[in-house]
Amino acid sequence: MAEAVEAFVSQAEGSLWNSSNPVKSPSCPIISPYLVGVKKPVVDLSIVWEDVFAKYDVVRCNGHFKPSSCQARQKVALIVPFRDRYGHLRVFLNHIHPFLMRQQLDYKIYLIDLDDDILFNRGLLLNVGFLESSKEYNYDCYIFHDVDLLPENDHNLYRCSDQPRHMSVAVDKFNYKLPYVSIFGGVSAMTKDQILFVNGFSNKFSGWGGEDDDMFNRLKFHNMTLMRSMDDVSTYKMLKHKQSHPNPKRFKLIKTGMKRVKQDASITPVTKCDNKERVGSVLNVDFMEMNQPCNCEVKPLFNGQLVFASNVILYDCYSNITVRRSDRNDDTFAISCPKQYTSKVYSVSNISVFEISSDYLTRTGDTGFHQSIQIFQDKSFIEYISVRCSQNEDIDSTTSPTIPITPPRISDTSSDGLIIGLVICGILIASLICVIVGISVHFIRNKERSNEEEKERRPEPTIAMSSIPDPQTSSYTTLVAGEINNAAEGSYTGLQNDSVYQEILHISAYERPITEEERERGNMQREVPSSINVQQDGSTDNTATFNSGHDKKSGV
């Protein structure tokens, strides 16, 4: 079966996509004219790979498709976690390709699968998938999609907005109703900055269940507003499958998840050359964001295999990056343009030290140019790595000349007089504040005494609580971080000025925020343990899409 998948990946060899000289074309319409609305999926488990290949030979090499007559409004990576469900995969591909084509998307589908000897871990797959797909293309949107869910209405737009969006709201198995309000599994959409802002998915959920609820809590922790696709268009058919073995520790992990939110993920961005140590299981050292000459020292905190992988989205490229093992001067790994992706694996111990040096990166041309290095443990992505980046000491002084400035001398006598004057002023100001506070307290107490005397002379009327109207609730519900412990200090700011994400928000059929009624209904259902099992029965987490070069990854 795996060979059939590989054949589908490369079946369009005669018409490989060449982006070196892209032809300028007008933007596609906001709403595609090819949408047909409700179209029930055809579930034919007997379909063979040859039939799928023949029907969708327009899909370019490696599963990449984009419309030929116009420029897609968003570039979308569809991430599908996968293990041993080839029958579902054939049905899924047979349905999802025409669905996405009708929406005029520039898209690619990624299948993410760990080696068979590693316990299935969706959160880990999502993190690795996200990193890997970002290396290949400058995607605007990442859709995390279960292989057993088939969308029924192509007005359910597979795009991202300025807040994270849950898409599989109404699934036939659950009578087209939301099982509970904190669900974020099945199908969801997030932009790159949203994924990085919440530090990706948790790596702790090996086995089935829990990682989607943990992601919901992460969004809530970071003051983000969860959007949902409209109920009447976000309908899905779920393919029947055998229940996977649940993770017995998932509820405990969900309960304690926010205590680990800063460390428990595979994505730790390193964007500053400030000589501060940063630790994570996958480090993304972003030299383009640093925008200055910088050297980084890398120390693995484990014994095993360490991977250095380059991440270059190529428009203009004037950078050279070198990775060198400190104890072996001849063991270097040079990364330079025009290579878009390359990696090297080192056998390391917890005393190994690596140095990364970079040339100055000049920002020119298309602002989409990006270069960074990912560092992670091979295959497991669990052990931690330390990195510390500081400015190069050998910066050419002619680039940024320094002019010595001699400050004027201040006599000791005048300095002492200034200090004494400031102390006296401080004492006077403090005395004045005390007088004002005392007078205010005196008047407040007199006012309270007068009110109490007035109440004694006049009986207080009674009011029936049923006569008080309910306060008007906004249809837009923001998840406030103060509702949970250890809330994040900063709030997430959506892409307010980005027309790509804003232009489709005014279409009522596109998405909505979660409502208070939905929240209350979901919380009541959440108390019943069976509802939890119902929700995650096959809804496998949403999945960011990345495979390290050492996992099995294929574009289809």
C-alpha cells in the first residue's frame, strides 16, 4: 500500500510545477464560483489507488495543486495524521481533492506517520508536521484534519482567519451537534503565528485522546478567541473505524497542562541575539528575525541523535550559516542558498557543544524570505536542548562605527546638594498626600453614617429576582485568561491589518465566535464521562503537519 501512496505522490512527473518564473495572474474571487454547496460524500471502501490516480492527475508533483487561472487567496497545508488506515485514506483523497479544488486553493496534503515502533502521539506529529511543511512552502494557513472526516458542504471554507478556528462543528456520528464546548479536535485551522504564539501542541499525550482539549486550554490561556465554522455549513461524515486505545493519563495531563505550557511543546522560537539561554525539545533559531550577525551555542541535554535542519523559503538569499562541533573543527555543516532544505544528524552526549555562526542577513526583495535552523532529537522529539545566542565579536567596525563621547563632569558638591533637595521634596509630597487621604476618609465615613441613618428611617423595598431581565450577551465570546490559574500575561493580537485574513470575516456563512449558550450547554455535557469518549471517538486531534526528514512524510 505504501508503494501506491508513493506512486500517487510522483505520478505527475511530466508536468512538474516550476515556480522560478511565476506568471502574474489576478487574485481568485473571495468566494469561488465553482462551489456547489451540500454534496454528500461517496463512501466506497473498494476504490483502488489506480482509480484515484486517474481521477486527479492534475495534482502536481508531491501532491501540490494551485489554480491555473488565478492566484489563490491563501496557501494551505492540509495536515493528516495517519497510521494503517489505507481504506479510509483512499476514500478521503477521492473526496477532499475536488472539494479543495472547487475552493480555488493553493494547497498540499501531508500524511504524517511515526515509525511503527513508536507509540502514536498526535500532538508530537502536529508539531513536527508544522515545522516540516513550513520548510517547503510559505503557507498562510495550516489545516489539521483527521483522515476519517469528510466535509459535506464546500461553503465550509478551508482558510484561516485572524483567530484559531474549529471547523468540524457538526459531525453525523454526534447527530450534527457539538459534543462539548472545549472540543478542538477533528478539523481545525491556525496560522503560523497562532501556532507559535501558543507554543504548539503538547508532546505528553501518547496514545489516543486529550491533546485537542489541551490545545483548547492553551488558546484560552493566551487570551485567544476560538472561532467556529457556521453550524449549517460545517457538517461532516465520519467513516467507521475501530476505537483506538485511550491514554489512561490524559485527564490528569489536561488538568496540569497549563503548568507546562511554556515548556511542554516541540516549538521553542529563538528570535533574539541577547545571550539568554532557551530550552526546548525542538528549537527554531530564526536568524532572519534576529537581523544581525549572531553566534549560537547549542548543548543537547541527552545522549542520542541530534538533528540540525535548515529552513529556507527562498526569494532573496544573502546568508551563510555554519554549524560546527566544538571538539571537532573539521566536522562542519554549511547551509547556504539556494538549498531550500537540508539536514544533518549527529551522535551526541550531554557534554557535546555545537556552535552556529551566521553572516549578516540583508532584507531585500520579497518580505516572505525566511531562514532559520531547527534543532531537535531524532525521531522522538522529547529530550531537551539548550541554545544561547549572542552577537558576533568580530563585527566589522566600519559597518557600524562608534564615536566616543565624553560626558561632562559633575562636581561632588553639586551632586550632594541635588540629592538633599530631592529628599526634602519627597518628604513634602508624602506629607501632602497623607493630609489629602485623611480628609477624604473623614468625608467618606460621614457619608456612610448618613446613609445608614437614612436606611433606618425608610424601609428597603423587596424585588422579585424573576422580574430582573437577563443582561444582553454579546454573540462574540472572548476566552478570558483570568478564568483559569496562571493566566498568560499578554493577550494575542490578531492579524488586524492583514487583508488576507480579514476579507472573508464579514461573510456570515463563514464563521462565528462560540456563544455563551454553547459554552453552558457544552459544560453540562462535559460533566458526563461518556460525552468525552464520544467526542474523541476517532476525532483524532487536529494536526499540524510536519514530519522530520526521518519520519514518513508524503504529499498526496
